[in-house]
Amino acid sequence: MIEFTDNDILRLDERFAQENIPFHARPFRAAMEILGNQFSIGLGGNPQVREIEQAYERLIPEVKFTWPGMGTGLAASVDRVRKVTIGIVYGIDHITVDKGLGFSNHQEWATWCRGDRKIAERSAFALADMHDLVYGINHGAQHKNASTFWGLATEQLKLVAESLSQSGSIGSAVLQPICLTAELAMKGTLLHLGVPENELKNPRLFGHDLNKLGEKMTKKSAHRDDPLLLLALSKFPDYVGDRYRETQLTRMEIINLALDAQFVAASAVRRISGVDMASQIEATTGPRGNFFP
């Protein structure tokens, strides 16, 4: 039996912070360091591993809710926003919407959706968009910076999901990461399709103009999403020109923009990767346009 104290864990945590080890990875790392050659997991493993992990969770609660999974997105029920972490799937697995959105069972999901079919189907499409975005990135891009741009888009989307899910009233600041989610994803796809990066940065050609980026992307690589994608982009604000003004958009309108940005990002990757959970949702429920304005 290895003895350890709270101070031992706090000292390790301070070092882990200096080493930039993510919160979610620290309890396991602490167990390895404290137990040394007595560390073992699995059948017949050392029960002190879990004891150390539980002590770590008690002292540093962040380790319990900061696991990044494959990526983070959002779903909405009216103006309630749910931050969703997309899990890591090994082998062949069937993903149900309720479990994919982090609900413990189907009834809990149905209650959150207020028993409203449109809300339920919209949340199913939101899950599909998250899935297609984060898993599609792993299918590789030909341009060296395409995956980087796509990854940056997912980081902006995570900021959006965290902001909207944890606030009751929201303002202009969240519009920046919403728009960047769409911009970075489309630019990543255009890089993959052979558009030079210096053209994408040229304000006379594209700059931060989401409509121009969308039009170019749909011409270079057509997809069934395109009519809805171009319509969604036409509703986005001029986020460069508006960054010094307070928005007049309501919370509901901003949430809809966030869901549209998630859709645009997913569609940008979906047309390249072939990862397409959204098509399965459409085959079951009908076209996406039936459920989105």
C-alpha cells in the first residue's frame, strides 16, 4: 500500500500545469507517478489507481468535466443550448441520438425536446453535423494546411458551445467565433480543392466574406447541402464591420446562427471526407430543409 496525501496530489497538479498536461489526463498520470512499479490496471489491477483518481477529482473537479472527446458542438431546444462532446468510437458502433447528445436515455432526450418532433429532428441533425465535422477531419486533407484550418474551426465551435450553454443572455462577442467557425472550415476545404492560400487571404477576392467563400466552395465541389448552405450564409452578419457595434440579434437568432455555422463547417468537411451521418438522418426523417427555416 502506497501512502499519499492531498498535498502530494496538489504538488503533482502544479507540475502537470507547468507541463501543459490537460486536466482530464492528470489523474491517470498521477496514479502512475505515485504508484510507480505498483501501477496496474485492468483485471487484477491495483485498486489504488481508482483511489488516487477519486482523490484527484475531489481536489481538482475540472478533471471530471473537461474531457475533450473527439470534439465539441451544440444542440438546442428553443433557446436552451446543450454543449455536446463527441465521444471516441472504436470499431463498429451504432450511435443513437439520445446517447450521442449525452442523455442517459431516450425519455430524458424527449423531455428536453419538449415532446416536439421538430426540436428532436433538429437536434438529430445537429449531432450528425458534429459527428461529420470531427470524424471527417481525420480522413485527411491533401493540402498541408486544410486540416489545420478545419481544426481551428472546431476550436471556435467549442467556444461557441461553451458560451451559449452557460449563459442566459448573450451579446455581440459570441458572433466572432460563430462566423470564424464557418470561415475557417470553408477556407480549409478550398485549400484542399486547390485554391491558393494567398487568394483566400486577399480581401478583394475573399477575405472574411462568407458568401463569396460559400459560392466558391459550392462551385468547386457541389453537394446536396448547397441550397441550404448558401441560404444560411446569407443570414450571417458582417462580423468584421459589426465587431465594434452591439448586436440587435436576439438570443434565439444567435443560437440559430451558431447551428448554421456548425452545419456550414460540417458540410465543408462532409463534401471532402465522405463521412456523412447527416445522410442517414435524412433517410430516416426526410430532408433537412423540412426542419430548419
